[in-house]
Amino acid sequence: MDKTLGNIFKGDKVIWMVFFFLCIISIVEVYSASAGLTYKGGHYWAPIVKHTGILLVGVFAMVVTLNIKCKYFKIVTPFLLVISIIALVTVLIAGQSTNGAQRWISIIGIQFQPSEIAKGTMVLATAQILSAMQTEQGADKNAFKYILIVSGCIVPFIMVENLSTAMLLCLVIFLMMMIGRVPGKILGKVLGIVTLLIVTVFALVMLVGQDREKINAQGQQVVQVSNTAEKEETTMFTKVFHRFDTWKARIDRFIDGKEIAPEDFDLDKDGQIGHANIAIVSSNVIGKGPGNSVERDFLSQAFSDFIYAIIIEEMGIIGGVFVAMLYIILLFRTGQIANRCENNFPAFLAMGLALLLVTQALFNMCVAVGLAPVTGQPLPLVSKGGTSTIINCVYIGAILSVSRSAKKKQVTDEDKDMEMSTAVASA
């Protein structure tokens, strides 16, 4: 029996424990936060049964992935790049829109976000480029050029519909280049160019975008466009800039520094922010206990984007810190695994995937507690999801695969005796 379990739960045990705790928290909190879905669907167990089923599929995909040797990840990289680009173009042309964002495509009735596949593919390609172009002085300066070419084929397509995902992916790629010892001069130039691009995009959003709620509040005329008319518009301007209104509204709400009295707060306009704040404040440090959330009935994305607020409401500040620490442990443990790797590719791959998960998790937490503007970033491995949950499990499986092949540093008895004698002599 132990041998059978050992064959299944291969790889680093700490990573397995972190994954196990995140899954347990996910099942409990999604079940609690899905009260609205339960009421609408009329089936008490349906949301959590579906979520648990997706997690089980994710575990299966993770076990399959961790049994794949790292060298085979290199082989599939070119194919994944082609698939990612085709899928990203397809979602722009004929994707399905949800909450004003066209991010999903459907195949045989199954919806998935191509950006989730593209993120992992980008990390794979970057790890391969950095490992192939390592020298004694660090990465060859041409490594950045190749990474930039690959990024240019993927990031712009993600950015059109999901700016926050594109920015987080760029951050992860930049951190990977730092770990991969890309020359500092090049990284400095990148920072300058990125800063210029951010300022340019920000200026375009503020100039071109329209905060319709703000315009209404000022009593000016607003042109209302029906959903049918939006679908019929096929101009390039609409395809590329239709998200600017949403981005500007979020920026306006985030940078508005005016103090609002509780009785003047508009829960209809800023319901997500308001109820998330209420959930956190009403936790009273120790929390209300699992399943006792009140704000889940008012938060539209309680089981997804704002599940961290529900975790704090039910499990208190201690529970919120515990969840954050799980992601930090995942990152540091992956760093230890990468440090043991004899080859560069598995080390860069493991760190890239860990950074991908942890940066998204930390950003989701910042949104939930009001430190970042509202976006559509779920909490990895915890929020209710479909293909994103399965793909995140695949990322963990790839990290576990690296941990299996990483060289284990063993200390011989002679080394222990030498350390003991050295300690006695120094004493």
C-alpha cells in the first residue's frame, strides 16, 4: 500500500502538502461562497460537486505531468507556441464574451481561456531560451532578443482582452531574465521601455476610454449601446479598444482619494469593493467560522475573484495569513529545488511556473484587500474555475517533475564526522 502511494505521490513532499492544503481550503470556501449559485440553480450540491470534479481532473493531470521527464517539455514547446497563437487569435475573432471580456472559446461544449495555456507556454519558451544561451558570464545578450520575439507573438493578443494577465506575465518573464542572468544593461533598458509603454497605455486609456458612470454622475449625455449592437460592430477600433472604458472606470475608482462616509457609499456602483471591505472588517480577526459568511450573498464573484475576502471573513486574519504563507512556501521551496538542479532548463522552468502562480495569487489578495484596482484575476488553486484550475494543477505537476530529477544533496557519514570534529575543535 505504501509503495503504491509512493508511486502516485512522487516528487517533493512539501509541494504536495502545500497543494493539499490549498485544495482543502478551495473545496471548503468555494462550497461556502457558492450560495448564490446554489440558490439560482436550485441544487444544493451541484456547484461544489462540479468544482470537486474539476479538482480531481486537475490532480489526475498533475500526476500525469509529474511523471513526464523534463527533457520532453522542451519537445512540446514549439507545438504549444503554435497552438497558443492560433487559440489567442481565434478568441479575438470568435471568442465568447463574459462580463464584457472576450476571453473564452468553446470546443465540444467545453469553455477554456487560451491565455492560461499561453502563459505556461511563454514560461516554457523563456526557460528554454535562457538555458540554451547560458555562458560563464551569464546569459548571452541575444537571449533577450529571442525572448522579445516570442513575447511579441503572445503578449499583445492577451493584452487586448486581459491587461492584468499580460502585465503579470511580463513581470514573470522579467524576473526569469533576472534569475537567468541577462545582462543588467539590457534589463535596465527594458525597465525604461516598459515604463514608457505603461505611461503611453495609461494616457490612451484616460484619453480614449469613457467612465460612463462618472459621466452619468455629472449629468452629461451618454450614448447607450445595446449588447446586440456591440456584437455587430466589427471595426478594428472596437476590437482593440473596447476594454478601455472598463479600464478607465477601474482606474478612476482606484485613484479617487476622496473619503466617503459609510452612509454615502454606493453599494450598487462599487458593490464588489464595498462588500469585500465589509467581509474583511467584520471578520473580527478570528473569523466567523467556515460556512458562516454573510457577504457571500452580496459579492457577485465571491467564489472567484473575491474568494480571499470570504476566506478572511470566515477564517479571520490568521486564516488569511496562512493562505498567503502557503504561496510563499511554494515559491521558496521551488527555489530550493531549482538550486539543486544540475541543468539550467528545469531550474528556470520550475521558478517561472512558481512565480506565475505566486504573483497572480499575491495580486488577487491585493485586490481583495483594496491595495490594487479590481481585475479578473482568480486565486490560483483556490478560486472556483474550469480549465484554469486544471492548468494550474499541470503547473504544479511540472514543478514536481523537476523536483524528481533534481540532484539530492546527501551528506555522507565521513562528512558528518568531519563536521563534528570541526565543531569540537572550535569549541
